[in-house]
Amino acid sequence: MASTETSGRSAVIELRQYILRPGRRDELIELFDREFIEPQEEAGMRVLGQFRDLDDPDRFVWLRGFRDMATRQRALAAFYDGPVWAKHGPQANATMLDSDDVLLLRPLSEESGFAVSPSRRPQIGAPAPDRFVAATVWSFPPGRQDGIALIRDELLPVLHRTGPAPLAALTTEAAPNTFPRLPVRTGENVAVVVTAYPDESTYRAHLAAVQADPLARDEILPSIEREQTTAARTLRLAPTGRSGS
């Protein structure tokens, strides 16, 4: 069956963080990159990126996208009720302690979603690329959009002006979870910005440039801090060999 999510940008995105049993991350990554990418995309979703968390050797982070919430329901049912998960799912689950840390997201604007082409994905066995990915998550009070608007309208232009354009800028998708077999975090109101760099030093230079920008330093960043419920968290990520991001 051909994928229904082969072009354009995904309107619904999951940011998934798994806590694994000690020492088993490479086992899951090898299995994931070999067995789970193409079958998920054939079921109607898009695997957007898979990563090692550089701050936790037992955390695996990945993203997948869907055309819409109805497609998400159909695609997840097709995959998790299908033969590939029946065969390999038990091995994947055996590596995990917790797989319920999932943010359900949507692009902040039509232009801010992931643009990942499956045709450019590295082949099975490809080495991990020399690339660094930062995913920063800001949390705001439920129902309040002021912080989200500051990220979208004020911070993103500074990020574009001072360094590489983000791969994606996302916010909470408030629609009910259409596949309750896989839980997602509820009561969230977040903005997430994902950016790729040649290495971590380039990321740090970009961060310093943003913090030194007069408008960001004096107005934008303090305004965001006043709105957020907790300090922003940045995931420091290294893509796997077959990661699309």
C-alpha cells in the first residue's frame, strides 16, 4: 500500500521521548531503523527523525507526522495491528521502561512544519551523521496564547536572522487523542522549535547571537520568561543513521 503521507508537511506531529532499560538504546535504534520506518510510512504516517539524547544514554527521542487526526487514527491502527509490529513489537517493548512521554503538536504556521522527503532517507546501515539537533520546549499556562504568539511572531524572526532556519516550529494540538492505546500528555500548552546544526559549537554560537540581539535580550526573551510556567527545556540530540531530520 502506498503511503498517504509522501509529500507536503504534516499537520499533526508527535514528539516522543522513551526512557529505556539501561544499555539498550542502540538495540532499539538498530531495530527501529531496520524494521519500523518504511512500514509506518506505508501505513500512512511519516517518520520525521530519530535521535539519541546526548544528556541521557537511556533516552530515545523521535518524531512522526500525519496529514490530520483522522489519518493518525487510521495509520496507527494499521501499523500497530499489522504484521510488522506483531513480529518486532515485543522486542522493541522489551527495551523500554516508559513510552508515554508524548507531545501531540501541530505547526505554528503553514510554513513552520517539517519538510522531510522519504526519498532522501539514508539506507539501512548508514552511519550516524555529524549533525546536532536542538529541540527547545517552552511551556505556558493552558488556554493562554500570549507566550505562543511571542515565539511565533517575535522569536522566530530573530532565529531566522541570526542562524539557520528552524526545521520546524510547533505548538500543542488540542484535539482529543484519536488513538488512546498510545497515551499523550494532556493539559499541555507548549511551543517547540527544532533546529539542525553542523555541530554543537554552531548551535552555541547561534544561541549566543540570539541572546546578544538587543531586541531579543531586552524585550522578547524577558517577555517569554514572564509567560512561561517553567524554564524552557532544550533537548540536545544526535540523529541516528536513518533519521530524516
